[in-house]
Amino acid sequence: MARKRTVPQHPFSGTGEQEELHIPLDRDRIVRTALRVLNEFGLKELSMRKIADELQVKTASLYYHVKDKEQLLQLIGDKISEEMDRPDPDLPWQEQLIQWGHAFRRVLHRYRDAVDLFNGGIAMGYHRLLQIERLYQIFASAGFADGHIPWMASMVKNHVLGFVAEEVRLKGMAGSGEEAQAQLSEEYARFFRSLPREQFPNMIRLASHTTGTGWQEEFEFGLDVLMDGFRQRLTD
């Protein structure tokens, strides 16, 4: 009995009827597809059905590989964490922490609603836990007290998450492009300068600084302030 063909008869000639090759469904493929759906629709609209439609499979097929949406969100967060660059262990601890902060900020900007995703649950995936372990190790190697290390690690993490959340929010209000962001900043500055001077002298005086868009400089300033505080704690 003749065997059933599983590949096209003329795969390189461009002639003959071509059969569509089947790509096996697995967890990694589901997560990569989920990231594409996340960037297109956002976290609130992310659903198993949308992912299944993108993969051209039935929704039930996903549950052979992913327990539920909660596990899927953990897997997505883990995949994003995997993309973080590792700090150079040969650098002083302050510079390693700054590198970690920049790496976290970069990956958060790659994916829509990534801040909400990370704030939405406790880290359980391997790569998310590995990033926390690396952060802990930087503090531990520097000689900080065990009881303080989780607190200080949270300060660094929360600085990044909060800063990126504000970046995304304000850039979303302004629209894309530096010109649109500068225009929004100027509108807010004019509003602050129009306030009653006797009641809001500092708001008026600091209007241009309050509404400025020097994101990189502000982010690094925040990290430097944290480093100064940590350094003081280490020498106390």
C-alpha cells in the first residue's frame, strides 16, 4: 500500500499542489503569540480566544499546554524577564544596580501594558525569579544586611515600574513624536503659570521643570538618589 505524502511533491519547483505544513502547538509558540496579541490589543483585551484565533486553532487546544490565563500571564512575564541584559558582575555594586534598572526599563518599553502585567501578580516564573535573585546578589555581595536587601531591591524595582508607568501615561496623552510631547508639556506649563501666584508660587516657578520631557535624565537622577541612600545605609 502506498504511503501518504507528508511533504509537497515538488517543494522547490514552485509547481504542483502544495500542502500546508503543520506547525506543532507548544507552550513557547503560545507565549510568543500572546506577546504579539498583547502588543496589538493590550492587556485588558488579551484573551485565550484571541491567541487561539491568531494560531488558527481551537481555544481548547491551548489548555493542553497552559493551565489558564493566570498561568499564561506568568509565562508572558517570564518571557519578558528573559530578555533583560545581565549586569556586569565586575562593576561596582552601584553601577550594577543602575545597569539592572536600565535593563528593566528597556524591556518594559518593548511590550504594551508590561507595567500592569508585572504589577498584576507575584513573580513565580524562573526568569522573573532569576532577575530578583541577581538583584539580591548585588546587594548581598556589597555587604548589606539580609533584612534590608528585599526592601532595597523593591525600591529599585518600584522606581523603574513607577517611572515607566508615568512615561507611558504621559506619552499616550501627548501622542507619538517628540514634537507632540513638547507641545503637551508647553500646554501644561502655561496652565501652571496661569495659577494664582499668591497660592501657587512654587508651581509657577517650577512649571518648566515639572512639565519637562527629559525622561532619561530624570530616570538616571532617581537611580542616583537611590544609590546615595543605599551607600549611606551601608556605611552607617
